Amino acid sequence: MNEEPNRLTPKSLQVLKLIAAGHSYAQIVDSHPELNYHDIFFAAEEAVWLDEKLGSEPAARPSGVSS
């Protein structure tokens, strides 16, 4: 029996870390040929799905990040 993962895939984590570091979508696909726009959208979808699955409470925002 296959269990659904409770973690982001490595590719999604890589994409989300780049976005969190301030990179634009264009910068991501231009500087990482192994990534494309579909990977970016999948990473967002996967993060939302995982958040809904785990029912997590909102995390504290890092300093300097506004709502």
C-alpha cells in the first residue's frame, strides 16, 4: 500500500526556496534549465495540497515579511 507523502518533492522544495529568496519565475527558468513554468505551478499546487492535508496552523512569518 502506497502512502501519500507528507513532504514536498525535492524539485518543489527547490522551486519554493528560489521564490522565497526573491527570484522571479523568469529568473528561475532562465538560470535553472532543468526547471520550467509547469514545475513552478506544480510546486505551488503541491504546497497547497500538503498544507490542506496536514491541516497546519499558519507559521510565524520570518522577520521582514509582511502579510
